[in-house]
Amino acid sequence: MKYKNSIFFVLVAAALVSAAIDLNNLGNYANQTTPNYITRDNTPPDNEMTDYGATLGRVLFYDKSLSANNTIACASCHKQAFAFGDTVRLSTGLNGGFTGRHAMRLANARFGNEVKFFWDERATSLEDQTTHPIQDFTEMGFSGTGGQPGFDSLVNKLESIGYYDTLFTLAFGSSLINEDRVQRALAQFVRSIQSFDSKFDVGLATTNNLGAPFPNFTPQENQGKNLFVAPPPAGGAGCQGCHAAPEFDIDPNSLNNGVIATAANPAILDLTNTRAPSLRNLFNPAGALNGPLMHNGDFVTIQAVINHYNLIPPNPANTNLDPRLAGPGGNLQLTQNEKNALEAFLRTLTGTDVYTNPKWSDPFNADGTLDLQVCSFATTISGNQSVCDGTVQTYSVAAGPAGATYDWTVTGGTILSSPPFTNSIQVQWNSNQGGTVTVIQINP
Ligand code: HEC
Ligand code: HEC
């Protein structure tokens, strides 16, 4: 062999539009830090979060394919800009119908003692909850009734979408799609949505003592904190009894809070609403409410909420009112100053990251396609970098003079092209293994 000229090339990175989901650079979901004072956690031992699982959950959460007519995703009603709640009183489903209750904020859904979900706690776990909207006639339309397709049709549909083959394999070890896996992935993504960068967190991290005045609080905010925490006999408003700091989740033993009118028809009473989302992020960082409050969206200001608790209208028909709220006469007797202080405190519970962090954002392009970057496009692939999961990739170098030949060396994958090799080859990567590609050009 006459080597007149031999040049070692490193491969030129393939120009790629910035992929929305880069499997070589996953968002950090599983190893996020939470403050040491956050202890309540409803994660079941058999569905621990992984970055691959939450990434699959993110794609499912934003995918309109989860509705029967491809118009509605989970994110249509649970919007990142509003702490994953909705600003309208009732949200719109796939055929224009309205939801029966107000859409709940999902931020910090993981951090609570109560493991049941929905305002009326009809879902036994977050996993169970996630496929209710998909199978709801009005919301996403895979109900299997009234002429609608069933969940099997959704599975068939997802099987026909290329990116799910890769995403389910990475999350669960095989490309099998079923309801259990859809639930696990969606629940992992929802549990990953956390918010602990509020003014309240700065104060609690500084003092490590909920009862002490927070140095970063105004006197009014500290007064509001005392009112929130102290029970009514001690001159407080007793909110802590059901929405306990620092998670501000719901007490699993709470009964209803006297808000009993059905959204669609106030004359019809609904005594079943005993759960609330975390009271964190009631307000967005700009200070506006993230949507109307309570299961029926009846309250559009925090003052209206406080006025409700201050004097809960007695109603003999409400046989499920929490006895802690059934105080005689005007139960709280808060002054306007105290109401304002309570509001000022509730406003300290808002973070910023959850509203903008790309790892919880919509990964789809405007035209509904998804860019999934499965291979490392580094110049050479080496070491522990994860390469493609069985995918085929083309590598090339600039063509040399006429008659030049190319010696390609690949580890961690198989060259699919047949020798003699040209300046371009196809490589089939082994699953989840490191790999390298090098090439020597031999000029005539
Ligand atoms: C059409 C609007 C709509 C869509 C689509 C939707 N939701 Fe909801 N979501 C709601 C409403 C309304 C509620 C409260 C319903 C109730 O309690 O009866 C809710 C409640 C929830 C809750 C309970 C929160 C809590 O603290 O108890 C979770 C979790 C949730 N949705 C996740 C999802 C997921 C995951 C999807 C997609 C598979 C989804 N939602 C699709 C409107 C929607
Ligand atoms: C006895 C338990 C209990 C106490 C005490 C209590 N709440 Fe609630 N709270 C609930 C329940 C249950 C809900 C959900 C009710 C519904 O929507 O029907 C709720 C809902 C809310 C909501 C609406 C949340 C949302 O996302 O729409 C706010 C705000 C709120 N409470 C604030 C307070 C404040 C402030 C206090 C103290 C003055 C307080 N709560 C005391 C049980 C309680």
C-alpha cells in the first residue's frame, strides 16, 4: 500500500437545529435539591423519578396526540406561566365543552401528606389521576363511550409515533406502551415540578424557625405569618391547621371549607371538595393571581377568600363542613389590617424558576413536530457519552481528491455501509454504549 498522503480527520459536527429534547443532555429532574425543611413526599416506592421517565412524561404532558382529535394536551389546561394552573374559571376540552371544576395548579403536587388527588380526592394516587383526563369524555376524549375511542386506540396511536419508541425504551427498558407506563411517566413529570425559591423560603432557610420573625420580611408579612400559623383561640386565623407550612399542602383529614356551590349551577351543592393544591404560587411573580380560586373558581381575589374564612355562611345543608371552621358567629373576626397582613404573607409564597425553567416547558415546535436529539453529535464520540439507542446515523468528511480511499474505524457500533468505504458511512449504534468514529483518508 502506497500512502502518499494520509490525513487524520476529526469528524465535523453535523449542523443540527437546537433539539428540543436532547437525550445526551437531559434536564435534571431526579436529583433536584429540595430544602431540608421539606419532608412531605407522596412518591410511591415503586415509581421513583428518573430523568428519562420525567422526560417522557414531559413529552406526553405537552403532546396533543393525547386527545382524540389532537387539539388538547395536559398543558392546554395546566399552563407553566400560571404555576401549571389555568386563568379561566372552567377550562375547555377537546370538543369545546367545559370542565366540571376549576383546573388545579400542579406546582409542588409531590410535596404533601395527602396521596389522593383532585378537589374531591377521587383519584387514589397521582399515578391513577394522570389518565382520568385522557379518559374523560369532555377533556381529552379517549373515554371509550358515546362513540369515542378507548385507551387502546391511544396506545396504538402512540405506537405509531416514532419518538415514543425511543422515549419509552429509555424510560422503561423496552418500547412497550401501556396505561401503567403512561401513568408512571406523567406522574414523574408532574412530581418534578417544584418551587422553593420564594421569599418565604429565603426567610425559613435563614431562621430555620417558622415561628421566629423572618429578617427578610416586612413587619406586615411577619404579622401575616403569625396569623396564618396561629389557631383562632390564640388570635390567629388557623390556616396552618389545613394548609400546613412549609409545604402548604392539604391536611388529609380536612373536610370541606364551606365553598359548596357547583361551578355550572350554584343551586346544586357539592360537599365533596376536601383537597386544595399547595397554597404556594397563588400569585405569579408579577403579583397577579394564577387564576380564580377554589373548585368552582368563585373567588377572584385573596380578600374574597379571607372574607369567606372570616365568616363562613352557616348552611344546614352542608353536612360535611370541617368542624374547625364551624365556629360560632363570626368565626375569625379579623380586622382589615389583619386581612391585609394575611394577604401580604400569602404573596411571599411565590417563586420564579417554576414559571420559566425550560425543563418544564413545551418541547414541541410550533408545527407540532418534536426534535429528538438521540445521538451525540460531538466531533468524535468517546468515553461514556451516551450514543444512540440502536439508531442509524450518517457520518461524513469532506471528499478528498479523485481516487482517495477512506479507512473508517468505529467502536460501540456497526458500520452498515459496505467496503470499500467512501467519504460517508452509516453507523448503527449499540444501545446506551460509548462509541467513537475516526477516519483516515488515503490519497492516491
Ligand atoms: C380540559 C382541561 C384539562 C386537561 C386537558 C387536563 N386537566 Fe388536569 N385538571 C383539570 C381540572 C378541571 C382539574 C380538577 C378536576 C376535579 O378535581 O374534578 C384537574 C386536576 C388535575 C390534577 C390534580 C391536582 C391535585 O392537586 O389534586 C392533576 C395532577 C392533573 N390535573 C394533571 C393532568 C394531566 C397529567 C393531564 C394530561 C394527561 C391533565 N391534567 C389534563 C383540567 C384539565
Ligand atoms: C379546615 C380546613 C381548612 C382551613 C382551616 C383553611 N382551609 Fe383553605 N381550603 C380548605 C379546603 C378543603 C380547600 C378546597 C376547597 C374547595 O375548593 O372547595 C381550601 C382552599 C383554599 C384556597 C384556594 C386554593 C386554590 O388553589 O384555589 C385558599 C387560597 C385557601 N384555602 C386559603 C386559606 C386561608 C388563607 C386559610 C386561613 C384563613 C384557610 N385556607 C384555612 C381547607 C381549609
